[in-house]
Amino acid sequence: MADAPKVDCDNAMTQTDRNICSYQDYQAADAVLYEGGSIQPLITNSCLADLTRQRTDEMRSAYQTY
């Protein structure tokens, strides 16, 4: 799996860079909400399952095109 693009968020030049920085900020803030709590593993695994389902659907859709 490819790593996330490396962007200098202190000097984001394009809208794409700003979007990446905003997404990273959102992910970090969201993770802090559950940090150290007993529900953290449930939230983490639930998010990973959702991302896996989403990516699987994207891949299935891409391959059905051919």
C-alpha cells in the first residue's frame, strides 16, 4: 500500500495540498477523542472495517469496468 503523500502543511501551495493537510488534521483530532479510553479499540477497528469495505467496493467497481 502506498504511503500518504508528503506535504509541507505549513506551506501548502495547492488546493490538493490544503485538502491533504485538512484531512490529516481531522484524523489527528478525531483520534484524540478516544485516546486511552476503553472504547478506542472498538472505534479503531470499526473505522478500519469501514475503510476496507469502501476500498473493496472501489476495487470491485474498477474491475467490473473491464
